[in-house]
Amino acid sequence: SDDLKDKVLQIAEEALDKHQLEREIAAYIKKKLDEEEGALWHVIVGKNFGSYVTHEKGYFIYFYINNLAFLVFKTA
């Protein structure tokens, strides 16, 4: 949903403000989503990665902020 998309983008911005390392940014986003939206969120942050994932319908987003790519999805 648009509300969830906006929430993920807001949390990602917060993570970038608070952390420098990609793994810390990903951990922050995952922790916030698990707390606020229920468990089983997965977050990958980086400049060069590949993925093959299975996700719950409607719970997948891939976006860039500056030069970092964000892959965020939820599994059932």
C-alpha cells in the first residue's frame, strides 16, 4: 500500500541519518518494521548485490536513496 511504502521510505531515511554502515542501516530498518508491522521482514542495503527472493504478495519494495540500493520484503 502507499502508506506502507511511505513508512518504509521514512524509516530508511531515519536509518541513513543514524548509521553509516550498510549492515547497521539494514538492521535498523528490519528492527523497526518487525516492531511496527509484525515479524519476518528482510532488508538488504548496498551498492552491488543480486537477489532471488520469495515474498508475501504486496510486501516487496526496491528503491535507491542516493547511491545505496534498498531491498525490503516480508515473508509469510
